[in-house]
Amino acid sequence: MSKGSIADVRFREMRRELGRIRRREQRKRHAHQLLNATGYLIVIIAVAVILLSL
């Protein structure tokens, strides 16, 4: 087995791990965005209800 192939395997493992981390971060970001969007929607609905009841 040559040194190059060991380096290739390590490099592939590293890239796979980075991909996992990136996907995890992306899921976290999407969850936050969804939470923010839901919060804004609730506020807009509340403001609309208050304005309509005046």
C-alpha cells in the first residue's frame, strides 16, 4: 500500500466529516429560520387582530 492511498483515505474521511458538520449546521440554521418566520407570523396576526378590533 502506498502512502498516497492512505492520504487519500484520510482526506476522504475528513471531507465526509466536514460534510456531516456542514449539514448539521444547515439543519440548525433552517430550524432557527423556521422559528423566526413563525414568530413574525404570530406577531403579524396579533397586530392584524388588534387593528381589526379597534
